[in-house]
Amino acid sequence: MGTVLRAEHGKRAGFRESAKDIVRFCGLGGLEEIGRNMSFFEYKDEIVIFDAGLEFAGEENPGVDYIIPNTTYLEQNKHKIRGIVVTHAHYDHIGAIPHIMEKLGNPTIYTTPLAREIIKKRQTDYPNTPPLDIEIVKNRDVIKVSDNFTLEFFNIIHSIPDSISIMLKTPVGNFVYATDVKVEYDAKGVEYGLDEFRRVGEQGIHGLFLESTNAEVPGKSLSSELIMDNIEDIFLKTKGRMVIAMFASMLTRVGEVITLAEKHGKKIAFSGLSMKTNVQIAQNLGYIKIKPGTIIQLADIHKYKDDQIVILSTGAQGESNASLMKIATGENRSFQTRPGDTIMFSSSIIPGNERAVQTLKDSLARQGAHIYHSKNSDIYSSGHATADELKAIIKAVKPKYYVPIHGYYFMRSTNALLAQECGVLKENTIVADNGLVVEFSKTGFQVDFDHQLPAHYVMVDGLGVGDVGEIVMRDRKMLAEEGMVVIVATLDKKTGTVIKSPDIVSRGFIYLKENVNIVEDMRKKIKGILAQMPAHKEVEMDYLKGLIRDQIGQFLYTKTKRRPMILPVIIYV
Ligand SMILES: [Zn+2]
């Protein structure tokens, strides 16, 4: 984790005012990455938290399920916590909840009905966690959560219904916290989704915190109307069965596709459990309206004509265990691809998934499917504001200070430049990394470089939270990249002499049977090390193991230029 805050983006000679009248802001996750979003504001002995998300672990963290924010500071100050605001139901904003709530003293969660239901659904996977206290909020609700913090919620547009942003009123000023938000356009290009931002902007905004995910994407995104028109064109052209693959979390688009299917007399079947449960939750709350008879079971599709069938599937990222991959590999019992089928990827490819998606498309194409994806047709737009949309929001809010959140450093610094184009003073844009505390007074701000809070990764691996640290990770990488060699030496307890030739076993290093010379040399070397030990004396075990590890490691590196993990096992008999 770096601690970079570039001078050109707002490092400023610190104000020296009474320490009492200061609002402190800190991002614990989401500021040097995409995911595990979590921030908090603190004023005197009051803290209010925004979101508690997860980040899926990349290849650099082998075996880890996901990563969550580091909540050490909040745990130490849990008596100050007055609530957690959850902006919407995506996992990068709610995913850490089952792992942290107890440690934080189970504070009240303020969120919308859809997010509440999805949080509750996920909580059932963690039966040993205490029941959550969730308070529902809706557009323009004003809740005073403590003496000095008042939250005003307002609706914004994102790729899932029921997303909110917040105006946080404090003694220092009003702050707007807007994450995962976009501006929409109708077919004529008229924008909407900005009225609430203008309304709060009129109240005078001290600081705006705004996401950076698509800050590097110029212009504005495609309008949903245009995308739905294009999907409808494909519906009209398609004579066979159709599979539409997308994230189950893009519930707004899922709802639109269902409505479009109904318009064309088609039936919908779900493939993928998360798609089914998410739609059910959204339908129960009235966010997705479905006519009776539209939804059919996947197992029943043979009862309908081919051009009536639309299958909504998860797995557009080529995930190996998701539904679309099972269709491609023929593992899905109810649906096998055949010539005449159309597969639509209404998604972008998350960096890192390119190969998996390519394999998936190849496999489906070999089986005769016709494939549409976001590169050959305009059938996808992201839920995150592009450069022009971010600028429209900044102009509507008119903040004095601007803090880009959510994204890698370059995304955030690009976002800061957008604010400057909108009239925010250069010295008032703040690009601060995870764990850095930004202190706001009524007249200025400073970044407290002396008090960086713990913000490093907390890994969730199976049932373990935080118990996989750097050493375990280093071992996993070593094993994955260089393999391992186990050396078993048996010594006489009384004399300390080697009883038999050491056993050598390797996995993922080199094939020993084809490298007898190396094995023989290794044996000789081990015997040599052991012979140097003082006779008639039990040698300190760790010392001996260290010696073998170092010397054999060096020997193998000279011979092979590889560094396998070496596990010496010493047995005294
Ligand atoms: Zn989101």
C-alpha cells in the first residue's frame, strides 16, 4: 500500500485550527483497487461508515476466496460507531458484512429494501453470525444518527435498482458521498439522474466523494434505450433459441430484458442460481414485474417452440463453475447448444478474464451458436459514470473540495482532473490512498501523513478470515511456481549418525526419476551436512533443518536455476 498523495493534486500546507472542529475521512478499501469499498467519517467521538465490500482475489493471491477491508481501527473505536450506510446491493459494497459486523459491535445498517433483502439472503450462508439490525431508508429520508452527523439519502441511477447516495451533514459542512452512480440519457440524448444532485448541491456542499471506475472512459455511455433497441433487433432477427448471459447483479437490465421478452411473446428460463434468487428478491419487492406464465423451468424448454425460448444465464465472464460454461461443455442437462442458437453476452470483460471468455466463445461457436457480444454490437453499458457523466455530477453538486474514490490511483487522478475542468480548484482536489486520513475544517483540509490507519488486505479463505497472511501467500506462490522437495533424514538418537540414505520426494519441481544425478548429488550433500554435526549429541532441530534448507536450496539453484520449497524432515530413532 503506497502513501502517495501528489502535490499537484492537493497536498497543502496544513491548516492549524482547533483540532476539535474537524471531520476526518478515511478510505479503508477501494482507493487503490476496484472492490472492497469501505470508508468512514469521524467527528469527535462519532463515526459513520459507508459500505463494507469484498474484492475477488486475483491470481496473485492463489487459493484466496476474496479480500475484505481492514477494520482494525474501527474495531478499536467501535464505541464511536453510530451506523453503517450501505449504498446498494453489490458484493463490492456488502460482501464484508458477515465477517465484520460482530467485531464492530453490530451497529445499525442503513440501506434500501433491495439491499436489505440481498444482505439477509447472503447472511443465511453464515448461520453463526448475530442477527443484523437493518433500518430501511428511502429517497429524501433524513436521519440524525448522532449529535453531529445527519444523513440525507437520495436516489441515484446504477445498474441495480434501489441505489442511493448520501449527503452527510456535519458541523464542518455538508459532504456528498456518491459511489456507483451513472447518468442516463433517453434516445434523444436528454440526460436524467441529475436532479437530486442539483437539489443537494443547492444546499452548499463542502466536499464531494465520487467514484472513479470509468473516469478514464471519455464521453458518455450508451443510453439504456439504445441498448434495449439493439437487443430488440436481435430478438426480431433470431429464429432459434436465445441465451442472454449477464451478471445476476445487473438487475435493472435483467428486468428490462424480461419485459422485452414478454412483448415478443417469449418465455424466460433461468440458468444459474444467483440469477434465479436475485430476480425473485427483486420481483417480491416490485422492482421487476413479471406476468404470470412468463417464467418457465429450464427443464421444460422442449415444450416450447425454439423462437419462444430466452434463457437468462450467469457466467458471462467465463467463470469455470458458472452456468454458461456448463452449457458450453455440455454439462447442463436441460440445454445443449446446437446450430441455430443465439448467445448474447450483455457484459464487458473484466480484465483478467479475457482468455476464459475466449475459450467459452470458441466452444459455443464450434457447436454452431451465433454469438453477439459488446464488441460486435451495442448491447452493454456499464453502471458507472464515464468522464462526461462524472463532470455533469460535479457541476450539479458544485463542491468546494473533491475526493475521487473507488479505483486505482490513475483512475482517481484522472477523476481529479475532471473536477478541475468543472471549476474545482486544483489545490482542492484530494487523491488519498487507503488508510490515509483527510481532515476537513470549515476553511481547509490537510492530509495527516503521520497517522496512516491499517488498510492492508484481510484475506478470506474458506472459513478463515485474516489468518492467511504474507507468509502463507509466499509459500503458496513458491509452491505454485517452483514446486517442492521433501527430504527425510533418519538419525540415530544416541550417536547422531545417519541410519539410512535420506529419502527425497518432489512435487512440481523436476521429475526425479529422470534426474538421478541430481538426486544422488543431493543425497551426498545431505549426508555431508549431517556428518559435520557433533557426534553423540542431539542437534537443535530447527538449526539443522535451516542448514539443509539453505545448502540444498543453493545447490538446486546452481543446478537448475529454480527455487523449490524445501521441507526437511528429521527423524531420530
Ligand atoms: Zn455497484
